[in-house]
Amino acid sequence: MKSTFGGGKGMSSMSEINVTPLLDLAFVLLIIFMISTPMMKQNEKESPIPVNLPITSGAPGSAEDKDKFQDLSVDKTGRMFFGRDAVSEIEMDRRLAQLATSAKPPVLSIRGDKDGKYQNVVTLLNLVKKNKLSRISLDTEIKN
């Protein structure tokens, strides 16, 4: 007595792959990356100087990962910072001149307090221009 399955076709193996578990895994990974990426971006660019950045709409520009950045900040009172160090205008000029002599100067990430005088940021930009440094990034907050 021969057993038949499927209306007399005999026993045959299934030749199709069930992709449902694969799709479930892909969606779970997508959700994990969507949640974790903004958290990594927030921790990536935390500046040591508390500055209220101006607000802009749109996405920030992207730079290559191999670029090095140097933070230059101007706080609300007009004090200039080279990284974490508070410097005078003369010292800032000296440090920028030193950066200009390197083979590949870093991208200057300029941060100005939105409540400060615009002239303070312009003074810093004039120092950058005087030293012929042209790779700059003006940091802003992104409007949600």
C-alpha cells in the first residue's frame, strides 16, 4: 500500500525558500539602526564651549571622515576660543598662522553665539581670511 500526498503526485520536496523570517530580521535591523543613528550623531559633535547656535532649516552638509576639524568659538561676551582654550585676538591670529603652514590644514568649525554681536564672528572670520584658510564650517542648530 503506497501512501500519496497531494492528490496522487507522490512525495516531493519543497523547492521554495521561506523568506518571511528573513524579512522580519531585516525590518528589526532597520528599526535598530533608525533609533541608534541619531543618538550617535548627538554624541559625535559635542563642543566644549557652551554656545547657543543660530537655527537653520535643512540638513547639515557632510564632510569626508578623513578631514580633521578644529573648533573655533566666540561666546556671547565676545571671547574667542581655540578648541577649549580662551585666547586673545593676537593669540588666535598666531595659532591660525601656524595652522596655515601645515600641508593639509584642518576644517575650521566656527561657532558663534546667536545672542552675541555679529561683529565678533566677523572679526574671527577676518583672521581666518587673513591667514588664507578657506576650509571653514559655520555651525548652526537644525530646526525641527
